[in-house]
Amino acid sequence: MLRRVLLALLAFLILLGGLAVWKRDEIGRLRAVLSLFEAPVIVANFSAMDRAFLSVTLPRGDGPVSPLPQGEPMVLDPETEAWIAARTITALVVLKDGRIVHESYRQGTAAGDRRISWSVAKSFLSALFGIVAAEGAFDSLDDPVTKYAPVLVGSAYDGVTLRQLLTMTSGLRFNEDYLDFGSDINRMGRVLALGRSMDGFAAGLSERVAEPGARWQYVSIDTHVLGLVIRGATGRGIAGLMAEKVIAPLGLEADPYYVTDGYGEPFVLGGLNLTTRDYARFGLMMMRGGAGIVPADWVAESTRPQAATPPGALGYGYQWWVPQGAEPGEFMAQGIYGQHIYVDTAAGVVIASNAADRGFREPGVEAANIATFRRIAAALR
């Protein structure tokens, strides 16, 4: 009897070991998700997401690098230096009229690091949407999502329009709390880590908190569905479209990459990785009215308030944020843990910043970030 028990235990251990080897990659990615934001590793993780996750490269093309000449260096004031330390800023690039007036890398990072964008990626997808829309991919922004993504028929997205996706007014029930292990956003992260389908995750969402268009609520999965719609309308993948329509014309210095799900679909709502100078190049293109890459009317429309956000909150355009009291041409892209592209067109200023700010959700942090960007811009006017 004892011999049979021991043999059974041995067989179980062999099976368990085989399963661990078979699922080694998935287990590794899941471990990476669970430890991604821990203090000892967060900075290194944010500069090397392709070591932990599946990814796809977006070729920058064979054109020349768009120049960012040196301008008159600016000296950061003590308040800005204190902000840099408090917010665990890893990279800061400031452009004035297309010239670099400040560039610094901290926390052991370097200029060549391709850093995770988090939700800054949403604004890149908005730019791509504007390009393909101008090419005739969609009949109307008021078309239903299911016209281009029939896989969503019967889901919570059935009856939602393209405009409602762009403005985060889908009405979807979605818990975006990164600090809640069981939240929808963290369940989505585990889908990504385990190599499952983001399309399937979106199609499986069935609950709403409001009728489409009735209420603004920031819902990251809306942006994935926006990518799904672009794919359906064009018959092409996002990686190829983004590389051709946005990345190559920008003249970036390094090939970006997207984190992907297990089916090779880019994590368009937060998985884009670029150098900080290249984030600044994207912001400069937007400041210049699209620079012949993105239609000028789309730049203007997407970067002004389009949704009824709560009183006192930031305005929201088509996947772009608009600070309270903004002048025309003042807008920004932002992502969790302190990723930003800030544009002040009147001042001729673009600021790209990356961070590993574990306190990004604390009261007053968002206001302090905007105040810092505005102070820098004001000093350069």
C-alpha cells in the first residue's frame, strides 16, 4: 500500500513539474503582473516591459530621425525639482518651439529606455482613428460599434456608438481600481499575462451602469474596443496601421513596441513603449496641428472637451485630457504612475514625462502635476 501511495505521489509530482514547464511562460507573466508595481522593481519594470510580456515591434521605418535640436537650456526651479523627487520622475523632456531646453533621466534610467506609456497609448490610438476616419473607414461617428465589430453583438457594447467609445460614455460597468485585486482592470491584466484574448474579454462584458451616452466614466476597455472597431473597418491589424500611419511619419529614433495578448493583438489602451524623446516628438506633431500626419481638424476636435465630465474634473476629448481652465491648444495625454505628454500650443511648449509614481492616486497629485507643467510652460513664454 505504501509503495502504491509513493508511486502515485511521484506521478503527481512529475505531472505537476511537467505542467509547470508547459505553462512556464504564462506563470512567469502572471508573476510579473502581480509584482509589476512593487517598489524595488517598478522603475526597472517600466523600462523593460518586453522582458515580462508578449510584444510586437512597430518598425520606425527607414526615414531620417526627426531632429530635436538643442535650445537655450532652462534651469528648473526648486519647486519643480521637489516635484521630480516626490513623484519619482524617471525622465523629463521639455521642448520649446521644437528645441530641447531640458532633458534629464533619473532613478538609474537612460535616454534609450523605451518606457511604458500606460494610458498615454490611448491618445496615440485617437490619432490613428482620426487618420483612418479621414480616409473613409467609417460612415459616421454615430455608427454603432457592432457595425464594425459584430463579435460584440449581445454584449454591453451592443448599442454603443463610436463617438461614445471615443468620449468614454459607453455606460459600461467596469471597475478601474488598480488597488483592488478583483477589479475589472486587474482581471484584464491577468487575461493579458496568461496569453488569453482581449477581444474575448471585451465581448464577455455584459453589464452597464448607465445607458450609452448618458454618463461619462473612464473605462479603459473602451479603448480596446476602439481598436477592435478600427481593425473591423480597415481589415488590418493595429500594429501595422500604427507603424505605417503614425510611427514612420513621425521620424522616431527607436522602434516602439506594443505589449500584446496571446493572439498578438496589441494592448492599445496602455501597452505602447517609446523613448521619452519620442513621446515628445508625438506631442510636437500634435502641437503643430498634426503636421500633415493627423488631420488638423481631428487634432482640434479630439483635444477639446467633448464629454460632460464631473464638475471640477479634467475635461475629456477623444481620448485626450483637457485641464480645467485650459486655453485653446492646451491638452495632455496621461497614464497611471505618472506618464504624461503635455502640450501648450500658445507657449510653444511640449513636455514629456515618465515616472514610477506609486502615489499617483493620492489627493492633489493630479493638480500638482498640471501646476508643474503650467509653471514650466509659463517660464518659457
